Amino acid sequence: MPIVNNVTRLLDSKKIPYTAFELPPEKLSARETARLLQVPAQRVFKTIVTLRPSPGSRPVLALIPGNCQVDLKALASALGEKKMRLPTQREAEQLTGLQAGGISPLALINRGFSVIIDRSALDEDLIHVSGGQRGLNIRLPVQALIQLTQAKIAAIAAPSEKDDEQE
């Protein structure tokens, strides 16, 4: 039986075509997810929680390809900030109410988070994102994700040799 949660109910209610994939329930990196789904890592977008320097400001969700890391300088520039920082995994989980490995912009719609997606997403018709819980991955049209999350598009990813950012 497929996993049903608030994200899949939202997509169903908006009549957005998607495919849900069940994965092992432990925290997987975007590269591990890509390997399990047998898709290129650049199609599996990880959600990185980032913080503005001013206290009390809402976090920003940066979506970047699984084979990249977030470029904090480029992100800050795209947002008109001087700098951005990464929270600890624990901070990211507290801020979002979701476990690392299950943080999803789709699960955080209407919760005050800004979303910015790396420009490379526009090279794809469909991308994969977390389904809002560990063990659930969603493939959906890029344009639907942009519209649903009211995301901004900017070049915010840099090539990565490692895959250790929280997602």
C-alpha cells in the first residue's frame, strides 16, 4: 500500500501528477536515493535549510541537485543578504518540525519558509524531492513544484565531492 501523507494529499487535491517512491526509512543521502531509484543524482534535489543572519527571520529552503552543495555566497546574493549560514541538523529539525532526510518544501507550504531552487532544475521536466518524511520520495514536474512553493530560481549550487549536508 503506498504511503499517504499531507504531501501526497496536497498533490492529489491540486491534481498535480506525481509518482511516490517508498525507500528505506533511515536517513539517506540524495546520492543514495538516486542510486536506489536508478536516476542521475542531478535529478534528486535535496532540501537544505539555511538561515539569514538577522535573528528571528524565517529560514530559507534551498533545493539543490544531489550531486552538489549549496553555495552560501550565491544564495545570499540571490536573496539580497550579506551572508547565509547552515544550521546544525538538530536546529534544522526543530525549525521545520521534520526529520533530516525527510525535510521537504512540499510539507512546509504556508509555514512561512522561502524556497529557492537551483537554476539547473529548469533543465529537467521532472525532479525528485523528499515527500516530507523519511522513506518517501516524490517525482513531480518542476513547474508544479515552483508554482506550489512559490519558489525563486537562482544559481545556488556548486559541485560537490561529498554528500554530507542535511536534507
